[in-house]
Amino acid sequence: NACIGKSYEHHPAVLSKAAMVKILSSVVIAFFNVEMARLKNMKYIQRKLNNPTTPVFQM
């Protein structure tokens, strides 16, 4: 990791571009995960309403 940092020190533009891509991708992934969790919750709640006797941990 130290070697990579030294090589990037001479190219701040490359570093900022890489950092921006990393940040953007992590934001997209986080948003996607949140949306998936929300959809799963909605499906789970609907299933609970339709069939209240289903066990909690059933997927």
C-alpha cells in the first residue's frame, strides 16, 4: 500500500479520480443495499399480513 501511495503522490489528478470513482461506487452500492432491504421488508410485511402464522425467520 505504501508503494501505491508514493506512486500516486506525483499524480494528484489520478488519485482524485480514483477516489471519486471509489466514493461513487460505494454510494451506489449502499443505495442499492438500502433499496433491496426496503423491498425485502415490504415483501416480508405483506407476507406477514397475508399469513400471520409464518415463522419470523422464513425467507
